[in-house]
Amino acid sequence: MLFFIKCMLKGILLTSFFLVQVSSTRAAEVVSPEMGTGFSEIKSGTAEKFMVVAANPLAAEAGAKILRMGGTAVDAAIAVQLVLNLVEPQSSGIGGGAFVLHWDAKSGKLASYDGRETAPASALENRFLTENRKVMSRKEAMVGGKSVGVPGVLRLMEMIHRRHGKLPWADLFSPAISLAKGGFAISPRLHQLLSRETALKNIEPASSFYYDSHGNAKSVGTVLKNRQFARTLQVLAEKGSDAFYEGPIAADIIRTVVSATNNPSDMTLEDMAGYKSKERPAVCGMYRSYRVCGMGPPSSGGIGVIQTLGILEPFDLRAMGRNSATAIHLIVEAGRLAFADRAVYIADSDVVPVPTKELIKPEYLKQRSGLLDPLKSMSSAEAGVVLIESQDDYYKPAQSPELPSTTHFSIVDVNGNAVAMTSTIENAFGSRLMVNGFLLNNQLTDFSYQDVAENRKVANRVQGGKRPRSSMAPTLVFNSEGKLEMILGSPGGPAIVGFVVKTLVGLIDWDMTPAQATASPFALSFGGSTLLEKGFSAQEDALKALGHKIHTVDFPSGIHAIRITDTGLLIGGADPRREGTVAGE
């Protein structure tokens, strides 16, 4: 049955990084995601053969080492992910999930892969409600076993290795195993995040591993050796991902989540054994002369990036000038409209019909673009009207304050193959449950569970076996000749779309280098107030005059971008808001 749905996006819960804006019927709730930890110097680099841009120098060098050995971009991505599990444990790891875009230079084939976590088969809509059907606080829901989804990273990595890898699977584990045994020094960022964290220090075994006997975060420079994780990696290197989803490791995961003091889970060994990563169609759209491609549902990231850029298409941002108040105003307003559609239509397309093609049609985006007023902010936005093939009436604005603890890395190998991989355990340090040397995700709190308390059935509600909606947006951009030119993505929860869009505008419209574009300040909105990074303070008055209600924040983005020039030179930029770097030759 075909029908049209028009949905309102007024007065619903939308997460900012330090402030949650809510309707007048619900008290505001402050959340503590992976916070910003300031700026370092602008980081850039060039290379002629290959390049890795990742959130930590040890991880970037591990990927570069694999590429020197003759490995592919996928081989390097696996090594990078495993090292990040050690050195950036708050953001990603084998206890979480990921999305990958892959470009095969020889065949000219673009592929996208889904390693998003899944809910246990027995999961119900009321998963995060109390016995009297009250909504759990974010912190209450996140910490413990019930928030943990079946991890997807290992199945995903094994799938892409079989299709696009070259070096032996076991060889890709060597950098992380050596580092886990020999140890690594706690970085300033990891120390700051551990110091701000309140739940992790009270939950073993993570507490003893990351904190001293007085409950203080171990100091910067302290060498952490994770021999338990080294043993886990050795088993996985020898036996493959089956050793994670079945057998002793799977049993340890289930034992940890079902016996958790906070919110024990109903996950089973059958849930673990049944997990599958999936290849899905990439979503692509045009911006200027470029073809921009991203990840489709269950992520809203690819759709959101394409929508925002499509809405901006009629406006001459180049003529407005870099980071002018008018340009920033339009970028914020376009993102507001895309976010309104996200809140209504995007969910796991295996369970819920998602009108992907309708949402990125040029005709639809042109109509949405007509809602922008260069002289006035719309303050709030409504979801658009699209055609949906469904008999269910659950396309309503959904509250899902996805938190921004994630990582992204971009890789190009010597043959021109490329990987854009965004990986996550959701909130900083995930569920805070540590097993066999790694942390487990809290990804199931990305479902729109708060609507259940109000008897509102929405597309992104909890259901057994379902994948929660994401905003991750690994992105590949092709020029007018069809050649791959840009590889990028970012962490940041629902802000990811805004981060990626602003970076692309910088690269395409304002002729910025990758380093300049990743360092450039951000402004965005999740539907209400406009969140303005401190670097935009000069534009604040002008934006207020256009009707924006401004909140100044620190953004924990982690954009890592590569641009390929006409001559084949690789130019990289690592976000100075994290500890990333550019490695290559």
C-alpha cells in the first residue's frame, strides 16, 4: 500500500553535546559523551604511493606498515582498527560495530559493508523502560548489559578481507598483538576522558586496568600492557572470527552481559552465532560536478550528507566566502531539514521500509531547498513528504540521542584502492563492560526507546534482531571524470553529517586543503538551537540577527580526509581536535 506521510518535527528530544533540548513536558537531561579535549596543531601530509589517516599515530603507523608489506587498503584498515581498540578504547574496537566504503580501482567497483550491531532476538520495545514504564535516564540505560548489541566489527573485517584483502589474515593482527604485549603510553586525550568518566572506575575489570587504587585515572605516559587482549587477538588471528562468535570468547561475552550488575541482558549464544555482516547498496548523489557516495540504512549518514548538499546546491557558497555568516546560516538550515527527515524515516531497512531513493531525489531536494531563507532562520523544521511502500503508520519524529564516541580512518593503497571506515562502541567506553581485554558497546541505546513510554510506535524502535539507526557517514567522492578524489568521514554521533558536509563544502566550494577543511570550525543544529564552535565567535552576532539561538560548544569531531590530485599526489588532513596523524610514502 502506498501512502504519503507528513511529519512534524517540533519540540522533540534532540541531543547536543552538552545540552539536550526537550519538549516542555520533559525535564532537560545533561549527558556526558566523549567530550572535546581541545585543539592541537593542524596536521597534514602528502604522499605519492599510499596514505593512512587515523585517530592515533600508533594506529596510522600500523596501517602504513601493512601497506609497505604489500597489503591492500582493506588489510591496512584491519590493522588500524585492531590497534585503535588498544590506544583509543573509548571510541571503537572488536566489541563494537562499523561501516565501510571500499573502492576497487582496477574494477571501478564501489561497495559498502554493514557491520552494525544487532539487538538480541528477544529484545522488546520496552527494553529501556523501568517497571512503571518510565524512561531510563541516558546514563542508566547506557551502563550495563542491556545496552550491548551483538558486536559486528570482526565479521565485517573478515568479510572485506576475503573480498579485498591480500596478506594473510593472521599477519594483520601482529601490530596490535605486539603493542598489547609490549604496552603503549596513555595519551593526554585518553587520560582526560578517563578522568572525566564516572561509571568506568566503578566497574571491574576496567576499573583496575585504567585507574589506580585511589580511583584516579592512570597518568599520561603510564605504559598499559593488555596481555589478555593479546591472547584474545592471538586466538582470532589463528581461528578467524568464528572464534569470537562461538566458543569460549562468545561464552565470556554472554556471561558478562547477562550477569552485569546494571541492567543484565537477555543476549544468548544463539544471538552471537547468528550475527552476519552485510554488503549493502551505497547511496550516491551529485553536488556541483562531484558524485558523493555514502552508507545507506541502517545508517542515516549517507542520506543525510547527500540531502544536505543537495539542498545547498542552488546557493553560491563560493561567492559568499569561506565561513561567512550567510554561508554558515545556509549550511545549518540545510542540515536542519535533513535531520528532520532522519528523525522520521531512517531505520534498519531489513525491518522497516526506508524511502532512500525518494529522500535523495533531486526533485525532492530542490523542493526542500526552497524552504531556506537566506535572511532568516526557520528555527525548527518539519520532515518532508515522501512516498513510502508500507502499511504501517510509524513514520513519526523519533527521539534517539546517539552519542559521539566513534572513530574514522581513511586509507589509499599503492594500487589506488581506498577504504573509508567509521567504527564505534557508541558512548565513551561503551557499556563500560570489559571482557577478555576489550570493551563492549552500548549501541542499543541508539534505538528510539523514549517514544515507547508515550505509546508512540516509531520506525527506529527496539525490535529483536534489528540494527539501531546510526549517523556514521564514511564517504567517497568522485570527480566529473569518475575518478576517486576524496576519502573522508568523522565520529560525532548525529553531528557526523554536519561535520562531513562542512568539510566537503570546504574542499569543494572554498578550495581548502584537507588539513584546513578538517580544522575549520563547525556550526550545526539538531532541530532547535544552533551549536556554534568557538572558532565562529566572529559570526555569532550575525547569526543571532538571522534568528539563530546560539550555544557555543566544543565539538569532538575526528575528521580524517584524503584528497587525490590530478597527478595522483595524496594530500591528507587529520582533525586537530583528536590525536590523529597522516602516515604515508
